[in-house]
Amino acid sequence: MKPAHYTVLAGGTGAAKFLRGLVQVVPEEQVHVIVNVGDDTDVWGLHISPDIDSITYALAGKLDTLRGWGLVNETFRCLETIEAFGMPGWFRLGDQDLATHLTRTHLLRSGLSLSETVERMSKAMGVKARVLPATDDPVRTKVETPQGMLGFQEFFVRDQWKPEVRSVSYAGATEARAPAVVLDSIRDAQLVIIAPSNPITSIGPILALHQVREALRCTRAEVIAISPLIGNAAVSGPAAKLMEACGYEVSPSGVARCYHDFLNNIVIDVRDGALASSIRYETIGVRVTNLLMPDDIAARKLAEFIVLSDSR
């Protein structure tokens, strides 16, 4: 009999914070993290996987939690030299971080899949959880603006998510396939958790994979989402702006609507408790607690709330 495991769909800083709490509540080796690859990009000929790196760095205890990305105690001497040559430096790759991207790019070019590469690198960093790219195929989030179509990193990092958003799409998602290990993780999970991540650009590219969405509909496990919104504002990042552009109400109710076809329960903040009855009316259960995670203690309390609620 396979040991029980917890499957988390994840991307971004909110997911990284939550996972740091979850591995204090359940054994880390029982945690499977299905990670967004829609943010992946190429910089200086290197394959960059921002969400995979943030999740892996967080689980390894190496994430710079003040910035919310990159490695702690990072330096940027290579970037400074690149800029001195007149090259654009808006994508902030640190010196230690470069080692990650160089290694990943080398392993991919040697013939390994992204899943195989991530498994090898996460183990080398001491991560016991299973970090699973949602797909090994190229899926890229595209943001349509009045000035044209932008890659997600151009929109989010270079332009600091200021442009007006007309639509969001996931290039390559129709053709992409989820690895069997991803689908098995969802189907065989004790509990499936949608992390407090941007529903459009962190979770959306994962759900754009038809096989993943179907597995979520069919799993016997409870599927529970943590709202990344409190009231009509995101805890961090452009989730509110992107949800509005995609036609969703900017509220925890809108988050529940994003996942309505497979979601059993949603966790919302105590300040949004009045919304519980309207969400329940849509056949989705609601649990209410404090969602802010200023530190690992708060993240552990949130994880305990979710895991212990599931066990009752």
C-alpha cells in the first residue's frame, strides 16, 4: 500500500510560504508539489523556471524571504557586468542563482526532461518533497495588452504589471501533456490543496492542461483551495488585475468560480466571513481562518488548519 501523500498545486510566493508551513505539519516526503511552468522563459540562452526555483529554494530553506524570490545572501556582480556591456538587466539573475540556471540548461540539453532535471536538482539541494513540473512540454503564459502580446516575465518583471490587460492565454497548453506522475499524484492523494497562488497565471497554466483538470474532477481526495485574495485585493502581486481582465469577480467568490468544476472547499480569510453563505450556495464548502503568513509560524498554523480540518 502506497504511503499517504498531500498534493499541492503551486506557483509564486504565496505557495512558497504555505509549503514552508506544510512541511512542519506533515512529513516532507509525503508532500507532492505540482508546479506552474507557464512563467518559464529564456534569458541569456538559459532556461529559467521561476516558480520551480522559488518552490525548491523555499523547501531547501534557501529562499530570500524578504524579496520573495532568489537565494538568500545573493550578489549580482555578473548582472552588473552584463549591464556595463549595455545589455538589459531587468531580469534580476543573481550570481548563485546563475548556477541553478546553468545546471538546468545543461541537463536539458543533455537529453533529460524537465521533470528528470528538477528531480535531480531538488534532491541535490536536500529537498525531500517531490517537486513535479506540471508538464515537460513548453507552455507559456501570454498577456495581451494594448501594446501587443507580452510574455509573462515581460509583463510582470520588466513592466512591473502596469500595462492594461485585455486577455491571458497559455500558448502550447492544448498540445501539452501532463506526466503520469503528476496525474497519479492527484488521483492517489489523501488531500489536494490549491495553494494561495494567482488563479490566472500561477494555477491557470496548470489547469489549462486538460488531463490535470480531468484528474482533479475524478480524484477521490478532497480538493481544497486557499484564497490568494482578502476582500477585493490580492495579498501580493497582480491576481486582482488579472482576474478582472479574465471576467472573474475580484473576491474569494471569484476564486471559487475559477475552480468550480472540481473544488470541494475553499479557505477564506476571517475578514471575508460574510461571503461564506454565498459561496456555499454554489455547492462549495467554506472554511474561515486567518490567511496572512508573515512568518513560518503563521504558515504552519494555516497548514494545521487545513490538514486537521481534512482529518475531522
